[in-house]
Amino acid sequence: MKYLYIFLFLFFSGKTFSQNKLALIVAVGEYPVASKIKPIASVNDVKYIKAALSRNGFEEKNIDTLINSKATKAAILNAITQLAVKAKQNDIVVIHFSCHGQQIRDQKTIELGKDEDDGYDEAFLPYDAMPKYNPTRYKGQNHLRDDDLYPVLLAIRKKLGATGSLLVLLDACHSGTGTRDESFAVTRGEPIPFPDPENPMDSVINLSEAEARQGFFEAVADSVSNMVVISASSPQQVNKQIIINNEELGSLSYSFYKALNDMSAGNTYELLFEKIRANMQAFIPEQIPMLEGNGLQQIFSGKYKPKAEKIYIRVGYRGSTGNEDSIFMVDRGLMDNIASGTNCTIYQAESKEIYTTASIKKVDNFRSYGVAAKRLNKNDLYEVKMDEESYGNLQAVLKLSIVEADAATKVIEKQVKQFIKPYSFLTIADQADFQLEIKNDGAGKRAELTDRNNKPVWSAGIVNKDSLSDEQKKLFIANIKKELRIKYLRTMPDGGELAQFISAEIVPAKAYNKSAAIELEIGDGFSLHIKNNGNQNLYYTVLDIYPDNKVDILYPYKGKEPADYVVEKNNVVIRKLSVSKDSPAGLEFLKIIVSKEPMDLRSVFEKKITRADMQSFQTVLDDLFNEKTGKAATRGDISAIKAEEIGIISVSFIIKKS
């Protein structure tokens, strides 16, 4: 009887904890002739995706496919719904799309799903979709919108639970731009957004309500699975096909196949994505793939890894040719404590063995270029570790003001001088940026730190009358750094290579004097106009600096992705805003930073994204200070490489109390 109990326990335990791996591959390469949608090589992707999944434990019977005429909108949604029916807790699900993509006008109301910053939904073109509006036959009803996918994917996540995993691969254009020669490099997308005369573009995109919705990645119960989405291109880019062994393939599909073959047990989706990006950009340097979701989850697992600080490099530079190069680029620069002449070490990703040594030769504000001792392969992923740092970029002077020169105060003064010694950006003098006062406070002492305008920066009651605690010391330094960051932001000059193409203005909702400074009161509405006068799309970030030095990131907004925030060429973005109810009186700044690649400054202010996820500019405010000493020798620049291209412009208004 004992053996029967053991058998039953093992049987039911196996049932409870067994894990299925389920997949759906959607590939539409041949559309009906009447649609006039150009054919693409989507069906060629299927064998690569199947091979990659099969090598990772996906059984053939659990990999469903919808190819060409089988992949109608209804069939796709039904297949995903059936995945939700089959799936159970702890399972792994992969959904892969290879097809055309097209922008389509966003829904008319919040209830229907109006949630897009640019006024367009991203959509796939199933077999039964048409690229053009027809008042009697087709009004976009068969476009597969992201809004259509959200509920069925959420149903899968609920079935999988927190220990499951959902991976979605999108090898299609989110939208097309029509700026490339399609007769040479085939793109997977309709270059013209779907015209919808029944739902015209609003003159102003006001998404104050819709922005509270975060789409696929909105905050849901902890009981649902993580969902990782890897897209072949950013929303405003086309997705080019590549040629492998004389065969056209989707750039993401092939790169996923190749990268997955290089993965080891326990590797994360984040590392998988970095390898995918390295491979894709070796073929198509300008294409920007995207990762959404928690990339720290281990591949095809419900487990997660802690975040590690890693800096990955891009081999080559804009305009370089060939599959190898000794020159590499790092998305960090002067503001990240990197100096010309900095020595570094290069490793192949996930390897502890040194691949080669290198030296940084050219440093811009937010980007650096180095030369490796031996050539690097553009298809491989490398990590770089800096051997040294430069001095910080901001300095602060502190004045010690002692009111009562008793024995306890002298002990505190000595302690302050001692604990600030490691911070090379901070010195003591009478002509200062900050003043520290030690005052009697009842039976004890109190330390108060103020700036030159007598604004309180930090204060603390002193432990045992003559000693600051470790936590108080930490906050003292942190608050000085915060104030210097804000000062840097407020005084950061406009300019940069791209500033000439961008203009911005604040337009109050109420009548105002255009020749005078704009004055607004609490609750007043206004619009921020950002205009791109150039001939290429630019990504934008908007910082809001309040009169009391509080900083908010206006855009990118909450759970949205930075790549969604684009000012298209020769176009304008209009954002509708209002003065916050708690805003203090004074001058409020909006700083608009534009770049050719998306950035996410939320990582600095909200600490939701760790440093390794930051682009170089994102670490500006985190790394203005260096507490190490030592100097690096200056060496020659790489003169052939063009300086980085960014643009900074500012607008402001006065908040007055009514």
C-alpha cells in the first residue's frame, strides 16, 4: 500500500507541475490579387521559427500554424483564444507574426480603445484585410489592431499565471514611411496609413484620459504571467527583409532563430533581445527592434534573474562596411564619466574570459567610440567594462556655518569634513553653493542645509548631540546631488546638431498677449506644439521642471514605450496639457530633447528601469558625479566619425497664483 501512495503522489505531483510548451505561427506572404498588397517572404520564416522552437522542447503537435489564406482575422483571434483554452498554469506560450503591418486611425472613443499618442493604432494585415478604404466594401474591419489582441493575450496570461511565460514576436512593420526604395529591399508594411474618412485625424490629440491606460503592459494582478514582446522595428519604421542562403527572410525571424541557438540554460529574454538586435543591425544598422515586458525572465521559464549592470557595444559606426570592425560605439559619454583615453576590456556576452582590450578614442556628451585591439564581428554581442572613470562634470562648494562653537559642534564639524572627503565634486569654502548650519535644538543639535536662495535642502536632528548617522550622511550627499542635477537641467543650454530642425511653443487655451511672457494659473489649459522641420523622424523626450525644482517626465508617459514618441518629418505633434493643481508660483520650464533613437529618462527619476536599460543620455542625471580620483591620459580622436546628433530646446511659462 505504501508504494501505491508513493505512485499516486508522484503521478498527481507530475500533473500539477508539468509544463506544456505551446506555439502559434502566423505567416501571410501571399494576399488576394484584388487586395494589391505586394507579396513578401513570410512563409519562409516558418521553418526557422519551428526549428528554433523544436530545439527548445516545443513538440510538433503543439506548434500550430496559420499560413496565407488560413490566416484571416477571425481565424487568428480564434487560434489565440484556443491557446488560452489549452494553456494552464506554468505553461510556456509563443506567438509569432510574419505579415504586413499598417497604421490605422485610432478608435473614436476611450471606450473603444482610443489610446495612441500619434492618433494611429498599429495593426497587422491578415489575409482578408485590404490596404485602402472603400465606402461599400472595406472600412478597416479586418485589420488586426493591437486593441484586438489585448483581451485574448490577457486571457492567456491569466491561464499561465505568475509561473508561466508568454513571448510574442512581431516580424512586421508597425507602420511604413515610404522613404526607402522598396524595389531593392523588400519591406513588410504598407507605406501609407489606412485612410478613414469616417474617422478623420483630430487637429489636437488629447489623450489625458487614454494615457492612463497602458495597453498590453498596464498594471494587472500579480497572478498573471509576464509577457515579453519583441518587435522587428519601432512604430514609425519599416521592417526590411534580409537574404540568407539566397532566400528572403524576415529580419526578426532569422535573428531570433540565430540568437536562440546561442542561448544557454538560464539566459534571459533581455540577453536574447540584445543578441537579436546585434544580428539585425549587422544587416540593417538603422532598424530599431523593440523589447517590451520584463526582460529579466529566463527564456521559456517562469523564473527571473536579478538585474546586472552591463554595457553592450555596437560594432562599427554609421557608414562602416564589412562584417568586422575594430571600431565600436558605446551609448554613454562624458556625462557618464567616460573620457577620451579610457581603457576598457571587451568580453563576448555571458563570457568571463577576456576577448580583447580596447581604448576609448572619441567622446561626445552622450556617446563614445573606441578601438579594440582585435577585430570584432558585427553579428556577435559584446560587453564592455570600463577600467577607469573621468572626473564628474559638476562641482559644488559647501560653507560650514557654526553658530555655537561648543565641543559637540566641533566634533560634528570635524565629522562633516571627514565624510565628504571621498566626494571629489564637493569642497569647502566661504563662497559657496550650499550652507550647512549646526544649531542648538532644545537639548540637542540640528543640522540644516540650504542653497544660496535660503531654500531648505536637507535637515536632521543629530544623534547623541555630536554625531550624524550613516543614513543622515547618505541623505546629505544625495540631496546635494539632486540639487545640482536640477541646476544642470535648468541651465542646460539649448542646441545640438538636431536643434536646427525642431521648434516648440506653448499655446494657452485662453487668450493671451503673444508679445509678453505667458502667464498661467492653476488649472489653466495649454498645448505644447513640437514641430519637426527636418527630413527624418525624430524621437522626443519632454522634461517638466517646476519652480520648486521638482522634475517630472511628461513624455514618454507611464507604461508607454519611448519609441512611440516621434515627431514625424515636416510635421507637428500637439500635446494638450494643464497647470497642475499643486504647482508652485514661479517659472516653469519644459525641455524638449530630440534624438534619432528613442531614450527613456524615466529610469533616472522613477528608478523603474535599472541602469543597464538606459541609453547614454538617460544616465546624464545619474552620473554627473564621480567619487573616484585619478586622471586618464588624453589620446587621439577618431576623426572620421561624425559627432552625435541630438537637439535640446526649451519653452517656459510663469505660474501665478489667482
